[in-house]
Amino acid sequence: MNVGEVMTKRVSWVGPDATVREIARRMRSEDIGSMPVAEDDKLVGMVTDRDIVVRGVAEEREIGRLTAREVMSSTSGAVLYCFEDESVEAVLKNMAENQVRRLPVVDRSKRLVGIVSLGDLSGAAERATGDALREIADQPDSTPGRNPAS
């Protein structure tokens, strides 16, 4: 199963010139801790609540004029993302290694197409495991020397 099958396709995002105040208000109203930043449908960065605090508030910058571009992690730097055609297992491993709960999902031309959470992926992995176990259980035992009727 790949990420494109389990991701949330309706993604809330902002442009790089969105103000930090606007971003913070949207994060509050949508009850989220990170916001993808896209330009011409391409992922260019991520703004997290931590970015706002560390790169904005802690540096005593004027929040009213501060933009996403000034506080975001950019795709040329430390922004993590995954591709829609990657396997659920590979992305789960990547998220565990990087200790993140959500990733923006892009297509191979890096257009933002969704967002996936740890819950989305773990549920998909559990379903895939359950399906595999059911399929195995439905097959007759063909172990050499065993009587399937016993």
C-alpha cells in the first residue's frame, strides 16, 4: 500500500508571504501544529508552531510583519516530505527515524498533493497486516508431512 492511498488530500497551506499572525490564527482554528508553505502548487517549506516561537518570538521580531518565508524551514534545508507513491512501511520508518508525526506529501514534480499523519500510516499498516494474515489463514496448510485435516 502506498501513501497516496491513505493521505489526506485536502491540505490547508499558505503562501510564503502569509504573515505569521495569519498562520498562527489558522493553526489555532484548524487545531494543527504545522502548515505547509506552497508556491505555484509546489512545496517550498513548512512553518511549525516551534518555528514561530524560535525564529519569531524568541528573536523579538515584529510578529505583525513577519512572513512564512522568514520563519519556515525550506525545502532546500530541513523540510521533510514524502512522495505519494512511497510505501506506507518506508514512510513510517522515515517518520520514526526523524521523530515527526506528519509529513507533507508531494508528487514526483514536488507539487503538494496531501498530508499524511502517523495515525493514517499506522492504521494502513495494521490493515495490510490483517489482510495478509487473513489471506494466509484462508490458504490450506501445505507444509510437507502435515495432514491439513489434523
